[in-house]
Amino acid sequence: MKKITGISWKRLTALLLCVSMLLIMTLLSGCAQDQAQTSQGSDETTPTDSTTESVQTEPVVFVVRGVSDRENKTDNEAIYEMIKEQSGIDFEVRVIPQDSWAEQVNLMIVGGETWDVLNITEDAGNWSQYVQKNALQGWNDYLQYMPTFSSFLTDAAKLGMCDADGTMYALPRHELFYKQFVPAIRQDWLDAMGMECPTTMAELEAYFQGVIDENLNGSDNEIPMMTFMNMENKDFRPFYLGFYGDRYLTEDGTIMPWYMHENSYLLLSELNKWYTNGWLYSEYQTMAVQDGFDLISADRVGGWTGPYNAGVSPSGTILENNPDSSVAWVSLDNLTDFPAGGTGAWGSNPAYQPELVLNAASTNGEWAAKLIEWIVSDKDHWMLCTYGREGVEWEWTDETETEFRLLDGYSDRYLGLYMLTEWYDTELYARQYVDSDIWKDVQVDKLQSKINTLDVIESCDWFVPYDFTGTEAEFLAGDSDTIINEACAKVVTGEWGEEEWNNAVETAWNTEGSVYSSVWTEQYHAFIG
């Protein structure tokens, strides 16, 4: 055998084999240890270790709705640059007009446009419609990057954000004021008639008649009750039906459409009384929202249903035309003379509503989460994004930095375009100063203060992401809603009575209502477990 430096080929081959085996055993042992440590030390929903350094390679794209022309304010660019510099995160905000929201968002999704986070407030928080299109991914994997925001996610805050399997498809918003649907009437007209704010339906009717009889505006053309968006029906459902919204839960666990309630005709007959006596504006079914504002501005309206503060801004015109006017509004109390099956509580939005959803194709979830965390984790960050720059758009009222006032002309400079998560918390951040010299602010503050003392209720199933895909209801055309809406109008105006109403209800139920009810009920119970 030939030797090399004194070692035979045979012995050399044996040594090499031994060394190779040792190396393989060492590598296998190390891999096994790493695998064991990984399986013990990480959650299966965590995509990466949050301590791992990562580098942003492209801006996070947030898509929001256009409101009050906020995308065209003069100081947007300066505030945008400050946020980018201070947060260290690159982002863009794309604004879609409200009047073309559905069309443009659909084209954005179908066309595969680049976006990361969509604000679904314009969709009333309906994230399920996008899940059905496979357009979303959950936020669960990214909560590790927003510990402050995650601390806000109580059980109540998460309700309505997740599917039945626990995938969090939406991050919630927390509105500054969510108890929206309490009717208001004229406080100054109550005072002029020597009345207290009504606490019963009978007293409310007496107020209506007084507005007709007393010529309180001097023109003898008063309208006791105005309605926005046909909310007269929905706002008074709790009083007669005991629930708020379009559906209710029966004692046996069935989700039913509102019109199947035994008191539905009683509600409509009350509204017919309003209409017949001239208490409800006669053209309420065809009026535009601006028509209502104009009538309030003309000092003709004694009350409204719809958003709690709907008539405050147009009432400013009354003061402009007559500085001596004592115009003022008051929210109705919880009425106490409700019938069996009813309640005195008023309707309300949920305290938390779905707001931000994440594109299924996005690779920017980490950076979106980090930007949201940056906003909510510090009062100064939150104020910058929500109200703009200190000393320019707003200022602190004192050294405690718990209350701020908006400066003159702020609404021309900035209106919260980069408030990318609407999380209002006056205790955690700051509350806005109410200037006693600004009539509108005083009025809204009074309405909110009173409403906060009242009983309110949410819809029983607002948090359930109903999905008709693949169900009996998938291809229903909504004819039952049309039948009921037309029937409501005819009952209120006196064209129909109880028999015709009952016939319409039966038709609506038999054509579609029973199918909807079956699907709602099944999905409701599947969701709540």
C-alpha cells in the first residue's frame, strides 16, 4: 500500500470517515436542540420574534374615506413629515371619496392594487364582506408589535372583531361619543310653554301639540318633529319593541326581523298619530338631509330623530339671524310609560366598532402595527396625529396638559387625516376644552352630558359577521325589505290599517323573512358558541 507522510490510504480513509460521522452527529444534535427551543419558546401564530431587527422596505399604505375635505388641509404635509420623522416609519395615506367608496374599494381589491390597511368605517365596520373575497388576513400575528394597543383589547373591545375561530380580522375604534340615537327637542320652547322635559310619551305628545298651538317662532309654521334618514321608526323601536336595530332575539333563541314583533303595528300607529296631527313633518319620506337642515336653520323645527346632534350646527343660523334668540336643545329623557315588551332605553352604537383591516397580500403588517403602536403609546404622538401641532392647531389650557383648546382656523389647517386609529380616551390622552363663548360647543357638550346619564341599548347581534354565501339566503333579492318599507310608509300616512300591515308582514315573512331568520339564527349561535 502506498503511504503519504507515513499514513496508509486505508488508515487515512478510516480517519476521514470517523471525523465525518462526528460532524454529522454534532450537527444533528444542534438542530434538534434548536428545534426543541423554538417549539417551547414561540407561539405558533407568531411569524417572527419581535426582538429581531427588521428593515422596512416599502411604505405602509393606509386607505381611508374622505370626510370634510380633510385631505386638502393646508398643514397636512408638514404634519405628515413630522409623523414620519418621529416614528421612523414610512407610510402613505390614500383617500377615497365617500360617494364612490364601494366602487373604488372593490376595484382596488379586484385589480390587485397595492394597499395594506383599509379603514372600514364607511362600510359600517363590515369586514365579513372582504373576508368572503379572500381579501384579508388576521391581525393576530402582529399584536406583538403593539403592546399598548393590545392592552386596550378587552373582551368587550374584541367583540365583533373576530370570527368564530378567533381570527381577529379588524382592529376596533373607540369613538369619542357613541351614544348616538337620542332624540332632541327645543329647550327654549319648553321654557316658553312652562314645561319640563318629557318623561313619558304622553308628555312628549303634549309638547308636540304645544308647538303647534303656541306660535313659538312668530311665523306660525312650526314643525314639532323632524326626522333624519327615516330614523323616527328605528329610534322609537326600543320604546315599543324593547330592542334597537333591525333584528331581535326571542326567548327561544331565534333571531327575527323587527317587523315580526307583536308591537310593530303599535309603533307605526303612534307615528301615524304624529303624522295625522301635524306633529311629524309631512314630507319626511321624500326630504333630503339638507332639507331638514334648512328647516332647522329657518327656526321651524321643535325636535328631531336621528343622530343626537344633527340639528345643532344649522341652529347657529338662527342666532346669526337673531342674536337675541334663546335657541337651545335638550336630549329626551328615558320615557317611562312604555308598553309591555318595550323599554325606556334609547338606541346606541356599540362602544367599540371594527375599523382597520389588513390586506391578505400585505407584507407590511409589522410596520402597520408599529405605526399604530407609536400613535397610541404616547400622548404627544396621539395629539399630533389627531389634532395637529401644539401651538399651531391647538394648545394646552394649563400646565397639567389634560385639557386642550383648538385654535382659530384649525379646521382649515388640519382635520385628523393621520389619525390612523380612532382611539379616543379622554383619561389616557386629553379632553377638549369647551369654550362657553362658542354656542355650538356648549350645546353639544350639554347633550352629551345628559345622554351619558341615560339608559341606552345596542343591537342584539351587531357583532355577528353574517355571511349568506352558500346559504339559502345567498340569492335573495331583499324583496321583503321593500315590502316592509312600503307598508311602513302607508301605515304612517294612514293609507293602511292593521289588517293591511299584517298581510304585508305575512308576505314578507313567507317570501324571504323566514329564510333570513333561519340563517341569522344558525350563524348567531355558531358564533357565540
